[in-house]
Amino acid sequence: MRTPEQKASPCPARTLDRMPVGTLLVRRARPEDAEAVSTVHVRSWQAAYRGLVPQWYLDELDPRQRRPVWERRIREADWPRSGLLVAVRDERVVGFLGMNPVRDHDLSPEMVGEVATIYVDPRHWGEGVGGRLMRAGLENLASAGYREAALWVLKGNDRTRRFYEAGGWRADGTVKQDDTRGFPLEEVRYRRVLR
């Protein structure tokens, strides 16, 4: 009997362990990656969202509080439909990308996959880590049978929006406000066709 990690699928993520790009390796996340993913998540938020999110919130972020969330997401991956990829350089996690069926009610979760998270340690910005993660994530979503991908980005996050637009993503005019953290965040939805 196969474990969930050994489950057969047409997912190219099955071979990601053998796909180094220079010293960068993109592979499925493993349970032992949760701590590093949590650290990358917090560092990225603190750098990317300065001036977009209240500073008190950024200052209070703690990787130890995020770790159980990432442990659960890694454990509950349902390859190839959902999961977490990590970018590893010199045996250290330097970025990650999470994907799942789209959660928006106006899009079909059978046809549209969502890039729910993509974060790179700020010390590795500009090194191609985000681009490699995005390519691997989109390949996985296409292999899982999705025809289109969607993601959400903070409206004022111009650096990230330029990154998405350079990769073929386009804002579709849908905007939402997220108040779950005790302050408003306005997000814009981007979409793109897969292969």
C-alpha cells in the first residue's frame, strides 16, 4: 500500500526532486520543512508588506505560531490537486508555493487551480527563485487537469504585481477586501490560462 506521498499521479512534482536549476532545487514539501517554510513566510511578509500592512502586525509575526498551519498543509496535500512546493538552495528552504482548487465562488474548482501562496526569503529576491517556483506550480496545476489558474495579490504590492504580469498573469477586474486580521486588506485577482 502506498503512503500519500507515494500516491501515483501524472504530476510533474513527482520528479521535482530531480530538477535542479543551478544550485536551486524545487520539490514537494516534506513535514520537516514546516519550520523553514514558517520562517520564510514571516520574513517575506515583513519585507514585502512594509507600508502595506500595519507595522505592529508585521512586528508581531512569529514563525513558531505559523508552523502548525504549515505542518497541517503539508500533511493534507492531495497531489496533484493541491500541495506545497519548496525551493531549496544549499539544503535550505528559500521559498515556497502553495496550490489548491480555486476557493472563489464565481470560478469552477474543477477547472481553475489557485496559487494560494508564493513567498521567497527576501535575502534571495532577484535570484530567480520565485520564477522557478511559479513555473513548477503552473506545470503541476496543468498536469492536475486545471485549465486556468488564479491568485490574489495586495492592491498596492506593485513589485509582486509586476512579477505576475511579466509571467503572463492579468488582473481580471475582481477585487475583494479581507478584514480577517483586524484591518482591511484590498486584494486584486489575477488569472491566466494554463498551457
